[in-house]
Amino acid sequence: MSCCKTPLKCVLFVLNLLFWAAGGFLLYAGISFIQSNYGSTQEVNSWPAVILICTAGVLIIGGLIGCVGAIAEKKTCLGLFLVFLGSVLIVQASISGVMFAQRHRVDDSFSTFLLGQFKDYGNSTAPATNSSNSEFNTTDFIDSIQEHWKCCGYHGYKDWQNNTWAYDEKHVPVSCCRPHNTSTNATCTGSVQPADVYMIYTEGCSDPLSKAFRWIYNFLKWSALSIAVLILIGVVIVIGLLCHQRNRPLGYSELSPRFTEV
């Protein structure tokens, strides 16, 4: 075990650096979420940002304990780090299992949610489907989607002809308009007359948004599984280090071989 101890400690230290990196990223994401328009209480619930910041704090503190335990080989720190890794492993394994098992259900829920928002367009006071935030503006939400993804309607621009928002069957929201064409000097009003269709996006938003959602979901799913595997490796290493020190006093430190306080 002595000949393998140094490489194992190096691997454990790298694992702790990964925890710090993940914690720093989550902390940055949480703060950015709060500072962005999407994170304001006017748009969505702020709980996602709180969860991100709390998770970041746990990862950073856990990484610190692990580093102290790996460098000083203190049984107390290694024991705490083992508890930390075991708890995170259970959570990560559970998340991975749920994400793999519920993939189709989540995909269907997302499609249903998006379709519901298109149907509620025009009712600016309508909250998002299944949302606890009554100030969510469905109209602004759909407009931002159509402008960002350069699409119009759920399946296509003709969907708006059957939408309750439409005051006639000859117009779509102006968020469907393409950028102003200076060569023709024409102004887009959302008209779907044959002579004006070229000024609007005709493709639906369902396909590009579903593809983007699946990509993000698969990325999160495989990331959770990869992290669980790394944590499992860390658990094995910590158990090995603790077994190596099973006959040493509780307060023993590699930096100070004589007995020390915990």
C-alpha cells in the first residue's frame, strides 16, 4: 500500500480540484442567473439560483476537507470526506437513474409546456403552465423564443391562424419578422399575404427547441453519471487510505507524525 499511497493521494487531490472547479462554475452560474433578466422575480422563480449557490458551497467545502485529508492524511478529515463523497454519490446515482428512466416523460412534458405557452400567447397576465410565479409574461416569453430561434409558431407560421390571439388569419406576431431588409425598404407587419411571407420566419419552433432541450438533457444526464463514477473512484481511494491508517491514532497527521489533536 505504501508504494501506491502517493499516486492515490495525487488522484484524490485532482478529484478535489474537480470539485472546486464544479463548485466555482455552479457559483458563477447561480450569480449570473440572479443578475440576468431571467433570474429576476419578474420572470421566473429564484429557487434554481439558490440551489446552484448552495450546491456550489457544499462542493467547495467538501473539496477543502478532502484536500486537507489527502495532504495531512488526517483520519478525521478523511472520514468526513468519505461521508461527503458517499452522500454525493447517493444523490448523483439517484439523479442519473431518474434522468435515464424519465427521459421520454420529461421530453413530453417539455413539448406540452411549450405548446401550452403558444396557446396562451396574447394573454400577458397568464402565468406559465405549471408555474407558481403569477407574474410570468407568456407573451414576452414566446416573443423572445421566436426572435432568438428565428422561428414562428409551434409547428409553423400557419399555427397562428388557429390561435385565439389572432385577430384575423392574415397576421402573425411581429416577433416572427425577419431582420429589416434595407434593400427592399419594406416594413414587416406580420402579414402572411403571399407577397409578404418572405419577410417572416416560416419554420416552427418545435424542432429546434426540442433538439436543443434534448442536447442539454443528454449532456446533464451523462455528466451526472460521469460524476458518479468519479466519486465512486474517490470513495475507493479514501477507504484505501483509511485502511492504511487503521492502526494509527485518531489525531495522527502525516505532516506531524507524532500524535496531534483532531
